[in-house]
Amino acid sequence: MTHDGPDSAHRRPAGLDDTTVEALGKLSEALEVVERVRGHLYSVHQLTGEADFKLDEAVELLTKAGHTELAGRISTELIGRNVVPGHWTFQLVEEFDDGYWSDFRGIEKDARDQLAGGRRHLYEAELKERRRTHGRAGHEAR
């Protein structure tokens, strides 16, 4: 049996107006940007750690080459240093996750729950319906 149109989880509830669907779409889009920010923050966290461990190798090689003063400076000034006052990157990640990111996700979910019965991506589902070629392979609704 072929189904046309979005499944029930992606159909707007009766009475939900276009402006509200668009607003929920923008809120969802903003959350997606924040999710990307979170991914970049995790990249900063991992890359900073990787750089810190590479400093160990640099210190070892500089010491072996007789550049002990420079090796000592790297050891004391860079290795294990906070990236911002009082914080390593894991602490930045934790604060972001526990604060801004969690609050943003909660508000976006509350908006969907209050206005659209919890349904996600209504704007995108309707956009898909408008843009797909009905009846063509690769353009199925589901």
C-alpha cells in the first residue's frame, strides 16, 4: 500500500496556523545552529587536548636537542594551561551543556509541546510536500 503525504507525526494539528508553523520552524532551525555550535565546542575541546599532548613530544625532542630552557618554558607555561581563566575545555563543554544548550533544547521542546502537540519539523515536512514530485521514484513522502 502506498502512502502519500507526511506521516501523522509530521502533519500539523487541526487549527495550527501558518505563522505558528513558521515560527516553530525558525525555533527548530535556531536549535540546529546551537547543535552545530556544540559540535564545534567539542572539536575545540578535543583539538586543544590533542595539541597539549603534542607539546609533550615537542618538549621531549627539544630537551634531546639541548634546548632545555625552551623545553622548560613550554612545560611550565603551556602544558596543562587553562584555555580561559580557571577553565580547561571540558569545563567549558560542561557549562555549555548544563546551561545554554539544555535550556535551549527545553524551551524548543516546550514550544512544540504547547503549540504543535510535540510534533517536530512540521515546517520542513510541509516544505517537502511542496517541493517533491508526487509519483516519482526518489520523491516518496515516506
